[in-house]
Amino acid sequence: MATLMLLFAAAAIAVPLGTARAGRPLKLVALGDSLTAGYMLPAESAFPAVLEKALKAKGYDVTVGNAGVSGDTTTGGLDRLDWSVPDGTDGVILELGANDMLRGTDPTVPRTALDTIVARLKARGIPVLLTGMRASTNLGPDYVAKFDGIYPDLAARYGLVLYPFFLSGVAGDPALALPDRLHPNAKGVARIVEGILRSVETFLARLQPSGR
């Protein structure tokens, strides 16, 4: 009997955190803009689908819903938050802010919107993995400092897992971008997933399936 108990314990330890311990897959939602939606890409090449495939390859029983809307700003994401993140969601990967930056929006606007999104999700008991964005240097050092500081500040305030720059390893590389030089191509998305995967695994380790 003792031997059997040890075997069961070992098997439980071997199951990766983030598997369906509540009898169902963990449900993640990627809430974002065109970088999440998969602008000009087939659905299977969009960030949520590629991330889900990578996680399943590592043994995680998880789904990643695509709640990306091309052209969306942080305030747009806030406006659609309740229907984009349905009840039963175990965690959100939050990727917003690029369009605010491209429009030169006052950084206090995305800061307030992102803060409100995180606070509202927290009130619903839904943890957040925050992905950062960086401002173009041609917007000036003052803007860059204010905008870039949004993400680490919010991560520290709410104790979030932070992936500092969603386009890390992709931005500025034409081989990983569509002809517009702004959006990642399929290879670029694969690079994004490769970069963020460890942070997502850290995030999954924090999640406690509640059976919602």
C-alpha cells in the first residue's frame, strides 16, 4: 500500500502545473489588438493558436482564446472587456497599448485604461499576465519614459507576471514582419511565442483551477 501511495504521489508531481486538475482544460484569453488577433494571417498562425499549440506540446491542458481586435486601443479593450473575457476564464494575457503609442496618445490614457482592466479582472478573480509595449524613440524621451513605465508600474502594483516587451526579438527585423513592417508574419509570431513561453509557464503555475 505504501508503495502504491508513493507511485501516485510521483505521478501527481510529474503532471505539469496548469493541467486540467479540475477536470477540464485551463481557459486563457488573449486580450489584445492586431498583434494578438493575427493581422493578415490565417487563424492557426495567430498568437493565441500558436501559443496554445506550444503549451500543449509541453504537456499543458489549456486553451487560449483569441480576443484580439485589430486597431484596438487600451480604452477599446476596456470597453469590450466583459464580453471579451467570459465567465469561466482562468487567466488573461493582456496585450494592449501599441495603437495608443502609434497615435501619440497621452500616456495617462493607456495607463488608466490598463489599470482599470487589471482591477476589474482582479475583482472577478481572474489573474493577468501583462505584456509590455515600448514607445518609438521618435516620440521623444519624455513620452518614451512615461509610456514605457506603464507596464512595470502596473505589474509591481498588482503583483503581475510581466513579459516586458511583446515584440522582443521581432521588432525591427524585416524577416519577421509583414510588408508593412509593423505586424509580425508567421515566423514573427513563432518567435514571439518562443520568447514569451517561459513567462506563460510561470503564469500557469500561479493559476488555481476553481472549477468555474
